[in-house]
Amino acid sequence: MDTVVPLEDRGGPAQPLLLARGLRKHFPVGGGILGRGAKVVRAVDDLTLSVAKGETLGVVGESGCGKSTVARLLIRLIRPDRGSMVLDGDPVDEPHGITVNELRRQVQMVFQDSYASLNPRLTIAETLAFAPKAHGLPAAEARERVRDLLSKVGLDPNNYAERYPHELSGGQRQRVNIARALALRPRLVILDEAVSALDKSVEAQVLNMLVDLKTELGLTYLFISHDLNVVQYLSDRVLVMYLGKIVELGPVEAIYGDPQHPYTRALLSARPSMDPRKRTKEAPIQGDPPNPIDPPSGCRFRTRCPFAEDVCAKVEPLLADTGRQEVACHMRVAGSGHSKATAA
Amino acid sequence: MFLYALRRLIYLVPVAFGVSLLVFALVHLAPGDPISAIVPPDAPKEVVDKLKEYYGFDKPLPVQYFRWLGVTLTGDFGTSIGTGRPVASEVASAFGNTIILAIAATTLAFTLAVILGTAAAYAKSRIVDRLVTLISLVGVSVPHFWLAIVLVIIFAVELGALPPMGMGPENSTGWRLDSAHLAHMVLPTIALSVIPLGVVTRTVRSTIKETLSMEFVTALQAKGMSDAKILRHVLKNAAPTCLAVMGLQAGNLIGGSILIETVFAWPGTGFLLNSAIFRRDLPILQGTTLVLAGFFMLLNLTVDVIQTMVDPRIKRG
Amino acid sequence: MTIQSPSLELGTALVQPIAAAAGRGYWQSVARRLRRDPVTLVCAGVLILLVASALAAPWLGLADPYKTSMIRRLYPLGSPGHLLGTDELGRDMLARLIYGGRLSLFMGVTPVVCALLIGGLLGITAGFVGGKTNMAIMRVMDVFYAFPSVLLAISLSGAMGAGTENTLLSLTLVFIPPVCRVSESVTTQVRGFDFVDAARASGAGTLTIVRVHVLGNVLGPILVYATSLISVAIILAAGLSFLGLGVKPPEPEWGLMLNTLRQAIYVNPVLAALPGVMIFITSICFNLMSDGLRSAMDVKA
């Protein structure tokens, strides 16, 4: 069995593996006569993030905050309206850089286990061999690679290669999903709610497998989830999203130990705890999630924030460095005009 | 709600254009010169040329199309080549006769279909279900014009109980509500109703069955609601789909009545179309097709709008 | 006559991405279920009999279906030498019916096959590519959908004139829009599944993705719908011939025969009804088989 050779590294460890700048994606939603006045869902608005080599970047947020859209933008399943991407120093989909196809060799995605994440008409082997064969690998070698992949994710090739998806359990299917993502030997793996649909015990197994694979294959992970505990377990850095924007970003200890954005604090305090001494002290989130079609002006969180003031409606807070992490909140920026902010 | 209807109407405009284009093109699909339908083949050239100029056949096609469209939109559908009467009035009176038959057939078909379909969905015994399924299968599979002939054979030829053709007693024009006219209506109505009966019965049965298997029905039963009340809920749930199918069937019936009308010589739009085709009376062919297609489109639009009103799940506007 | 609106007929769960039995591929499971269904088997048997007799007609020792005889007109059933009697021009009915099957079946199946190819291609393209292409294709289909199918067939045939080729053309045109709609609908549904996204994310070419991932999941429902159209096609073709817009005399064809035998209903009613019986039987068999196919594919257990 050949050891997987990581694809050519350029730029060394300091250069981010993936850098996305100013990503925007708006989805048109019905309405309007003859296309005029049509509404848009502002799924992702001016989002910038970077993923360092070898790290696990966790992305958390409520449903509808745009996490999945970000994932699909990064792998170019959806074309951004605006914004650019740089993979290890090479611009993506631009004249002097790499093509989208080349991006897809190095960045792959693991989907949530749904009944349609695997083609029900194909055997596991056929599903796994599809990508390598599409990239020119001859059939015999593709078969070998399939066996290799299956072993790596803990499934016996002799048993599972000729099976159909409906014959597998959820956990097994998810292993196949992971194997499929690894088929092209990528450097960055985006996991979009990859363990959310699994039973807790199975989830734990799969998570541990992911950790092992990361070390063994030298992977970088972008882990998207709404489950805060799992993200804490897995991530080096965490990014908190709300309504298409990043509200807080930093090392996992900083985010979980000292959350600074009101939304992050509310999210974390909403986690149920086994410890009866831990009572919720923070004000809970008020109100309903606003409509992504018509987000609030200024700070998008202000309609649910217990500390909202006038300046929050007028000026949109940008991500500001507060020492250990970056926060998009007027309360943390000196001289912003918020009563809780320090004077300039 | 109103906005939705308006939007749908506006979306219809390009389709309507396409339809008019198609109808216009029909004439030119026909083999030979459109003129050859009007004049005998040995007509002198000057006459032919004059007629060409009169009808505008000498102009380029796009010009002809827009002239025709403009004239048609004012309500002037031209003059029938066969009878010399305005097409619009011929079509209008024929349409009325078709509607009479259509109303009778749809009433019969839909009423029976709802009863049978509901019975089949609720029935505990497999026999009832099987029987209804058989009825709807027959309804969908039978060539209705053949059925019409069979009905004529049985009731008119063998039994002599009902008249074999026509809308009213010998040579009568117009329709009145009396026993003689009703007698003429019986056989065509039955023949026309079989297909809608088959289709709608199947739809009613399957939608009600599907609704019955939904969890909310179990919840209502657990609440102790009476079966009759549950039925009301079930019917409300099944209504949107069934109404849509009924609307479609009604539309098909009106547009597709030509076969039955031919068998019974019923003077409706179908019969008109038939004779127009054989006389190569192109203005009537165009006018009738246009009216029927237009009616069908509006009917579909109405059904869509009603469905949106009845089914709150469908997004509005 | 009706071509049912596809979305209403097939319901919401068009694509069932669940195969039947362990270790078996989807199509094998479907075939197995079909083989076990008695109704489907009987219908298949009847249809095979019909098709076989139609194909083998010249070698079955039948009388000449074109040979007229002024003396032996409208003989009743069971007459010596003419098992099913003779028609209004003295031609042997049995021969006419069997030979008629050739044209009737041909006119029923061919337009559907052509519409399947053309409409299927258009629909799958529209469904997979989406966007403006989708809109363009579907809007054109909408224009045809504005006509009830019978009206469209008759108008087209009426304009083009009678004759076998014209009828085939007009029927094909009538069936392309519904097949296209169903194909587009199913393809759009499959396109939204995650495994298609995964295939796209693997960098494979569009054609490869469609061939490997989409077609296998899409062809089933499309095929079921198309088979349900065959009985409609047969009846519509017969109807056109009945009106004189389809096959031209003296060709034997069931619909045409129904028309020419109308004058005989006072003399020999059973004879006059016979061609319609053939249409009826064929239509029922195709409908039942289509239903059987749908059940076999609607795999839940």
C-alpha cells in the first residue's frame, strides 16, 4: 500500500492554504414582475476567511446563517457573485492562477449523510472510483485505490466494495462519504455537517477516525457544524457566523473560554450542561432570527442583542482585533460610539 | 393573491404569442397555396393575383402574421370560405353547443368520480377497491369514440330508445331544455364522460388514500373526532390536487370533443373543426383552434389560481 | 383524450433512491418484481401475441386484406372461409384486423419512441443545465401545452393533410412537450441531490456526470411515463384515422376501419364494433403494464 504523498506544497507553513476574500452570494427569490423588484437572500455577504495549513477551522452558526453556502462557494459548486480565492498562493479561476478543476483536486467536501449523498444506483466501489477515473486513472489502479480508501476508513473492501448504499448503516455511509472525499488525495477537506446526522456513539467513532486521518494524511479541515461541543473537540480555531457574516473568530480556547460577541456568548450559554452548578447567567437571545432576505441595517445581530444601541443600527461593525481573537461588535471597539466601548 | 393572478396572466402573454404564431403557421403548413383552397385550380392568373392581394398573401410572412394578429385581436376572425358567414359567429354558436355537452359530461364524470374514488379509498373490502380501480382503468383505456359507436348500436340501433345523432329533433337549431333535447344528450354525454371519470376517479382515490395515511388523521382519530368530520378534513386536504386534475380534464374535454361530436353529428366546435378541415376552410380552422386554445389557457390559469387559493402550502406571489 | 399533466400524475416523490433487495442492483430488482406480477405477465403475453401476429401476418396463411368482393360484403361472424366475417368492401375481417394491428401498433409506439428521444434529451438538458436554457426550452413547450392534445393533433394533421408520415409527425410533436416536462422535472429533482454535487466537486466533465449519475436515476420515471403514453398514442392515432386525418384507405388500420364500418352498424353491428375491441384490448394491456412498471419501480419494501 503506497503512502499518500501530499500534493506539492508551496509557500511553506506560513502561507494560508486557502484564502477567501470578500465572498458574496445572493440568491434571487421569486417575486417582482418581469424580474423587477425581485428579492434576494443575502446568504453570504463580504466574507473573508483564511485556513492555515494543517489546522482544523471550525465554523459554527445557526441554520440559515450561510455556513453551507460558504462551503459550496469554497469548493466552487456555486459561483460567487463577488470575491476571490487563493489556494496556497495561486489565485483561483483567474488568468494567472489555477483552474476550478485544479482547485477541486486539492479541496474536497464531505456531505452530511442524507439519503441522497450517495448515488443509490452505483455500488460503493463505483462511487469511489468515479472521481479518480474521471481524472484519468486507469480502471485497475482505480480499483486498487478504492480498496485502499475503504481500508483507511475502516471498512473491509472485500465486504463493502460491491454493496449498495441502502445496505449500509448511517455511520458506514458516512465513512464512504469521507472515503469519497479522500479519493483525489486532497489537501483541504471541508466537512459540512458531516457527523450531524449520526447517532452519538457512531459520531464519536467517526470523529476519532477523522482526527486519525488528518494526522496520517496531512490534511487540513474546515469543519462546519451547529454542534458546539463537537466543534470545540475538533477545532484549532473557530469562526462564528451570523446571517452571512462573521461575528467572531479566534483560537478555540479564546472563543470558548472568553467569548466576546454577544451572539457567541448566547450560543455557548445555551448549551445544556450536566453540571447543576452551572446556571445561565447571560441574557438569552431575544426574538426570532431575522429574514436573510431583509437583514437589519448596521449590525445584523442588533435586533436580538440585549446591548443594542443607536450606533448599532447605523454603522456595521467590522472585525476588529481584540488581542486573542477578532470580534465584529461596537462594544469592543474603542471610540465606536457604543456606551460600553472604551473611549478612543 | 391578486398579484399572483396578475403575474401569471403576464407570463401568459409570450405563450399566447407563441400560440398565435403556431395557429398562423398552421395555414402555411398546409400543402399547397392557401389560395388553392379558395379558387379552383384552373382560375385565370389575374383572378388569383387579385385574390392574393386581397387576402394579403403576396406580402412577406412576418407582415402577414402581424396583420392577421392585429385583425384577429379586434375580434374579426375572418369569413368562412365555406359558408361566407363571419367566423366569429360560427365559432361562438358552436362553442355554446360544446359547452352544453361539456357541462353535462363533467358534472356526470366528476360526481361519480368523487363518490367512487372516496368509496374506494375508504373501503375495507378489497373487492370494492378492485372494482373501482377496474372502472377507472376502463375509463382511461377505452377509445371513447368507439364507445360512442357501441352506445349507438345498443341504444339506438338495437333498442331504438335514444336518437343516434344530432342535437335536437330533425333539423332543429338551437337548444332548449326539453325531453327531446335531453334524449339527444344522453349518449354523447356518457361517451364524453368516460375518460374524465377514469382519470379523476384514480386521482381522487390516490389522494384520499395518501391523506388518510398521514399522521394528522391518526391524531384526529385519537382526539375522538367523528368519521364524518374527519372526512371533511380529508376532502379539504385532497381538494387542491383533485381540483387541478378536474380542471385539466374539463379543458381537455372541451378541446378534444371533436371525436364524439363527429360520431353524433353534434354541432359543436369539434364538429365545426372537422368540417372545416375537410372543406379546407382555413379561416374557420384558425379561428376555432385559436378560440379553443385560448379558452384552454385561461381555464388552466383559473385552475392554477384556484389551487393557490385552496392550498395554503403553495407559495403566493 | 388526455395526456395527463405529469407532475400531478407522478406525485412528489418521483425518484426513489432506494433499491429493492440486498446485494442486487436496482434494475435487477425491478425486473424480478415484474416477473412476479401476474397482471403484468398476462398483459405482456397478450401484447406479445398481438405484436407477433402483426409482425408475422404475411406468413400466417391469412386471406388478402386488400382483396375486395362486391358480392361477399358484410358477412357475419363465423361465415365459412371468413372467421370474422367481411367488411363493407368484402375484405376478410380477420386478415384486416391482424394486418391492421401492424399499422395501429406502429402508429402508437413510434411517435412515443421519437418523443422519448427528443423530449427526453431536451428535458434532461433543461433540467441539468438550468438557468436560461431551461427557461427557453420550457417556454417553448408551454406554447404547445396551451393546446389540449387532441386539438393539437387534429390541427396539425388537419393542416398537414392525411397520410401515415404526417400522422407520425404530428403525433410526435404532440408527445414531445409532456415527455420533456417530465424529464425536466425528474432531472431537476435528481440534480439537487448531494451525490450529484459530489460528482461535480470531483471535477468530472458534465457529460460524464450525466451519464454515470443522472441517467440511471432519471430514466426510470421517464420510461414509466412514456409507456403510459403508448395507449394514448394508439387511441389518438386511431382517432385521427377515424376522422380521415390519419392513415389513408385502403390500408387496414383499426381506427380507419371503425370509420368505414360505421355504415354497417345497422346491418352487422358486432362487425362494426370489432376494430374498437382490438384498440380497447391493446390500450388496456399497455396501461396495465405501465402501472405494473411503476409499481415495480416504486420500491419501498
